[in-house]
Amino acid sequence: MAMASPIITAAEPKQDKLRQLGILSLNGMFDEMDAEGVLRQAVEELLPGEIAMVSSFGADSAVLLHLVSQVDKNLPVYFLETGKHFAETLDYVETLKSTLGLTNVITLHPDSADLKRFDPDGTLWENDPDSCCHIRKTEPLEKVLEGYGGWVTGRKRFQTAERGVLPHFELTSDDRIKVNPLAYFTHEDIDAYKATHGLPEHPLFERGYKSIGCAPCTSAVADGEDPRAGRWRGRDKRECGIHFDFNGSIAKPVSQSSLTLYKDGAFKADPWRLWAEGDVAADVRYTHVPLTVFVENREVFLASPHPIGLLVSPGEKVEDVADDLGRFSSIAINFPAFTDGRGYSSARLLRERYGYEGELRAVGDILTDQIPFMRRCGIDAFVVVNGPTRVALEKDALAEVSRYYQPVGARVEIPAGTRPFLRRPSV
């Protein structure tokens, strides 16, 4: 016999006391209920015809979508197509629709006028990820949810510390009920459910992606690492914004003054960090590994699936890693002092002799006068902490030298002092 539940209607006054007590009562009644029971109660008893599901079609989405297929295959399932998803995720949407027989999957897109106005070049995620999420996720979803009294999510307590007290039912500030059937599921429960029902994995799952969102803001995680550590890695951000009500954990827009990586004409958030004492070679990712450490642990680093970088300091020979340059997503050249120019030679060797095409950044004591020369040697990114240098870059006020006595191979240059009839204009 179906368990009686408090009567909750979507039309009651916002945050009504009785409504809040009703939610508390629901959570008490269904605290031990299995996920299908929670979902069935929400769909059939609590909000019949007034509830939809929102799915990211990420790493664990198959579990909740399978439950939906058991309760109501025609339940509206909204997928936020942000325009930034992995191609594998878009393929996975079609796989699960077909496998589970879901008949009402609806794709939501961001407003094209908003994208044109606020994110014309598609790079808003780099400096203001919350605004990017707001335009591409929150606003499209808010417009749709106006027609529902509640919605179903796939959030789980184990995913992050912020979600550690997640209930089955929430009353949000917009006077809707948010239902979390998998709130009490553990990582082991997820794996067991997938295995029991033979559910297809997300194509990126076996490559270390345990929580999958938009491609620019998602990276793989290591064993034992928080499953959502790969989301917005290196940023003070844990949620995309559509779940702001529950934990309030939403980062402020990144202040330009807090960013130190200058690349492609702007200061940007930097996902990379330097190797630290205690780091384990097999586990690090988005880390600039000292050249000597890489050589000592070469086989381990080559076997690791994670993105890594290389740190080259004065006196170290890039020739020692010439055969492995394709392994590095970024190479940092250390300039410890203005008077130490050995980094220029390392940069030229990497670009001109060994053909390295990835990000080549300068770190250390980076001053205004050095940057034009660094660029000539193939360096295309700079970690800047010097105030005047930062101002010069922001104002595009670097002093350029138009004539050189020593040309570089990265550009076609004719050294000053050669005979006039041999000179050619630089390009």
C-alpha cells in the first residue's frame, strides 16, 4: 500500500512554514526508502504531471535514467546542451535514449542573443565560469522549470563535502521541490547498480572522468580523489549554479587582478601548478614536473593517463627529454632572475630544433622588457606577478624592438648590419 504523504502544492506561498514542515516530514518518512521508491512517490503521488528530470548525461546518469525508465518512460528529461559538451557526451545521450527506451528527452540550448552579447568568442568560461554557467545552464533551465512544481536531480552525498547532508527532498527558494533519489547512494552502490542492470558507461569514464560536465571545465581525477575534483579544477567553484539553493557554494566571478597567467592577449585562470614535495608521479595531473624528476620517473609518467607539464630550469638540458616532448601539454621555462638568460636558449631549442608545438610559458622573474624577447623565442604564455609588467600587458604597452643583431629561426628576420642588397623585409 502506498505510504501517505503530506499534501504539497506548487501554488502555496513561497517558503510557507507548513510547506517547509511538509518537506521535513517527507524526508523523515522516506529516509530509508530506496531510490525507486523516492522517485515513484515524487512522480506518482507528490507532483503528478508537475515534475521533470534534469540530467547531465554524465558518468553516473545512467542509474537515475534507468530508474526513470522503470517509473515513467515518458517523464520529461531535460538535457542542457551548453554548446561546450564533449562529443562523447552527445553520443551518450543517444545511447541511453535508445537503450532505456526514454521517449521524452528534451534538449535545451542557451539563448543565442545572450551568447552573442556576453560570450561572442566562446571564452567566457576562462575568466568568469559562473557567468558562463548562468548563461548556458541556469537561464535556459529556469525558463522551463516555471512550468513545473518540482524536478529530479542525480546528486549524491558522496560527491563533495558540500553535498554531504543532501536530503531526498528539498524546498528551494523558487518554491519548487527538488527530488534527489540517489542522495544516499555510495560510489559502490552506483557501480553495483550499473553492473546489475548492464548499463552502458559514459565513453570517458574509463579514462578517469568520474564527474563529467562541459569539456573546457572538466578533467580526469585520480583514484581516491574527490569524484568532482576534476570539475573547474584550480578554481574556487564546486557547483554550476542550478543547485545554488542547497549549499550556496557558488564562486564569485574570477577577479582579473587574481589571475596571473597571460595568454592569447588576456589574463586567464590557470589550471596548472608546480610540482610539490610529497607529490606522487603516478597521480599528479596539470602539474609542471621538474625535468630531473621526469627523467628519474620517466616510465611512470609515460604510463600515466593524466595531463602533465614540464618545468625546465637553468642548466637543465631539454635534449634529455627530446623524445618525450609529445607527452607534455605545457612546458614552463624558469627565469629565476632578470640577468639569467639561459631560458631563451631552452625555448628556442624546444621550438626550433625539436618542434614542440604545445603551450610554452615563462615563469619566475618576468619583467616588461623581457617579454618581447621571450616571444621571439617561441614563448606564448607568461605567469606574471610583477605589477608594472601586468599593467603593461593589460594596456598593450610593451616596448617592441624592430631591429635585431641576432635573428631567430621562429621568425624570418634579417639582422641589422648586413649589406643592404642582402636585406629582406621581415614578415
